[in-house]
Amino acid sequence: MSTLNEEMSDVRSEVDDVRTRLREDVPELFEFAVTVGNITYNANSNSVSVTVEPSSQARAQLSDRLGGVNVKTDGTLEFEFRLSESTAD
């Protein structure tokens, strides 16, 4: 039987793995440069929230893609990913 400290350490390690994966994968969802900001774990809903902001190059990238249109990039996007357990084969 594991101790509470061991279990908490396992959870922290799993959440850190999820954070690392999100920092790598979320920018790939966009066709312009973004910066991943805060990543927070919510134990009550077993979810992770990720804040994404357009990078300093995003306006130029979007403007070029849209044919020279003036682009404003104020604000952030927030995504919430619900975690689920999977069983190993």
C-alpha cells in the first residue's frame, strides 16, 4: 500500500507530464505563432486549463495570410481539457 506522499508525488508527476505535452502540442493547433501562458490543474473537475496568447509575430503572419488586412490581436484564448483515465493493455 502506497503512502499519501507517494500518491501525491505520482499525481504531480502526471500533471507535469500533461503540462509539458500541452506546451508542445497546443501551438501546433494554430496557423500563426502563439505563446502558451498559464496551465492550471483543477482537481475538482479533473481538468487542465490552458491560456494561449498570440505571439508578437502573429499579427504579421495573419496579415500576410489574409492579404494585407490590418489585424489586432488583443486578448487571450482559454481552453479546458478534461482528463480521463485509460487502462494500459
